[in-house]
Amino acid sequence: MHAAYPEAKFVLGYRSPKSWADSFSHMIYLALSDIDKAPEEQRGWLRMVNEVLVQKCKIMAIYRYLEKHKADVNYSDNEI
């Protein structure tokens, strides 16, 4: 990104895996889990987001794997 925007300022933030997964599951995952119930004018955008996440980044697949196995893993908000 710096090559494309050399004058821009960038902020690097950190979230624990648990915090990220919790936020993802309460916002993005819910919106994408039932696109047909979204307002008609948002469905095209949600389908595009779904395509990017699932097909390109595999984030949804990773999230589903983590969700399935989270009982076996002990996350701490203090872990890096």
C-alpha cells in the first residue's frame, strides 16, 4: 500500500484472535449468513463481499473451522 500511497499515514492495530473472531461473528458473518433476508439494495454488495471473503481469502472457511473447534482451544485476550 505504501508504494501506491507514499504520502499516506498507516495505522497498525492489533486485536487478539478471540476479539477478532467475536467481532467477525457478530457483524460480518451474520450479515453474510443470510443474504436473502437483507434489503434488496444491499444484496449485490453482500454477495460481492461474500465472494471476496470465501473465494479469494478463505476467511469464512477458516472462521468456520475455528468456530467448530473453539471448544478445544483456550484463547486468552492477553495472548499475542
